[in-house]
Amino acid sequence: MPISRANAREILALHVETGEPAAALRANLNLRIELRIPEEFIPDMNQRMSIYKRASTARDRETLERLQDETRDRYGPLPERLLQFFEYGRLQVLANDVGLSGIERERGKLAFRLGPGARLSPANLARLATSIDEAAVAAEGDTVVLRVPLPVGSEATEVLTAIREVLLRLDRYSKMT
């Protein structure tokens, strides 16, 4: 249920700030975009599965960058879908660092769900929400959700770019005092 920005601070009081991201939990990204490694680019299923596994267990950006570089060195210039696959991995790492429990694409919006380990204070989340046109903050049970609009007809690249922009802002606002 969306709330007014004036009431955001009251609802955000439900969010418990620990200052530490939940290390064992990984943000769940449900973006409704295709992230498969193209079979025509890497025909061998075992090699594709190895890349999927290494990407899914990466805990930092550097590990993903090394995997992307290794893939490019071995197979040549990466197609757009594979670049999107690696960008998804980087976004998941950033979402984990900020302490999100998930990001979902839903009915023309992106929903950023703050987990119990979110580094973002309620006051800073309220400031961030007021700086994004048509953003809304809502409490859903014990979770606080920031919803931002997504342009109609957004393709995978636009969705990933929009998520990156919000995540970078969340990261910046999480470091404010």
C-alpha cells in the first residue's frame, strides 16, 4: 500500500538498521528478462553450466569481471545477451552490498525490497524516495519497499540500466549520515 512521502518516516521506523548486510542471504532479482547464455555462442552445455555456476557464486564485482574477461578471451567478443547476463550478476552483488532482499519488476515498476541487513537508514530512504519522480515507499509486513517507475516497453538493457541507477543511489544514500 503506497504511502505519502510525509508519512514515510513513520512507516520506515519498522525497518531495523543493523549497519551490516546479511552475509548469508543473497538478493533475489526477479526481472522478467531472459538471461541465458546463447547456445550458439557457447555450444557446449558443460561449459555454459560452468559459467552459470561461477557467476551465481560470485560474491564481488572483481570475480564477475574476471569471469567476463575469461569468457571473452576464450570465446571472443561477447554478444549483448551475455553482457546482460554479467550485468545482472554485478547488480546482484551491488544489491547484496546495499542489503536488499530482492528486486522485482512488477506492472511497470521496479520494487526494491530492503532486507534486515540494509545499510540505508529510514531517514535516508525517505530522502531518496522524494528525489525520484513518482517513487513510493511502502511497508509490507516487516519489509520496506521502494517502488520506482519503469518506462513502458522497457527492454532488458533499459531495465538493467534503471536498476543500476537506483542501486547506485541507494548505495550513495546508505553512506550518508
